[in-house]
Amino acid sequence: MEYNVVIAGFGGQGVMLIGELLARAGMDEGKEVTWLPSYGPEQRGGTANCAVVVADEPIASPILTEPQAAIVFNRQSFDKFEPVIAKGGLLVLDSTLIDRKASRADLDVVYIPATDIATELGNSKFTNMVLLGAYLGKVDPIKMASVHGALSVFLTGKKAALIEVNKKALQAGVDFVNKK
């Protein structure tokens, strides 16, 4: 078994965090993992993406030329990554911010109003967790309990108070895809 995903958006949207969460959770389950970040030159607001691979066997390369899935936060990332997703792959996108539908009929596309859902939970900064939850609701490279455990690794100090609401945001994403 090998799952791979590209996660893409603007810097500051939590793209890298959910990639690191997936990788850490997979590592905690004893799986082989890679996390390969890519940043634009800007500190905030520039493009950012990462590739995550979770596998039962050693991983040959962290570079994904035809990812099985993509989680996209914005239109620019959607335009860039929709064409390269493998046939039959999964595309999870924030329909609050992306104003067009996928042009490919050979993809499983989840249009989730992630920013709206996160705002209802109290803050649009939870959009990343809503999107990750939707992805995990469609595929199961790792257990949700492992993602919950990984939250405590990355959300420390004052941010530890955000663990429970992040769990709620993850569940909101799962619930969205399961109600369809």
C-alpha cells in the first residue's frame, strides 16, 4: 500500500502543517513516510505546497510527478495541480475560495466549503483541518487517532489550547464527505 498526496495553497494557510501531520501520524504507525515541502520566495502569501507519501514499503522517491490525490486551498493551486493528478485520483478543494469546477471527468472531486465550515467553528484558520478531514474521509492512509496524536506534537505551548477545535475541524471534514 502506498498513498501519496500533494497539498497546495498560499503560505500561512496551514499547508505545511497538515502535510507534517500526515507524515508524523504515518511514522507513529510504523509506516514509511516522506514529506517534501516547496515554498515560494515570499514569507506569507506566496505559493506553498508539499508532497506526502505514506507507504508500507520503502519509498523510492519523495517527488510526485503524478500524485494520487491533491488537497488544494486556492485557485492558483487548483489550476497547477488538477492536470497532473493520476487518472482516477482524488481532488479535495475549498469551494469557498475556488470559483470553478474541475475540468477532468476522470477524478473523484470533493467540493467542500472548507473556509465557511472553519469560520462556523470559530476561525477560518481551521480550514486546513477541514480539508484534511475531508481527504481522510475519502481515503485511509492512516488512522484518525494517529492524526489526533500528531496534533500534540505540532501544537505545543499556547497552541495546545487549539487541539480540541482542530479535532472538531477534522471531524467536520469527515462528516461532510460521509453525508454525501
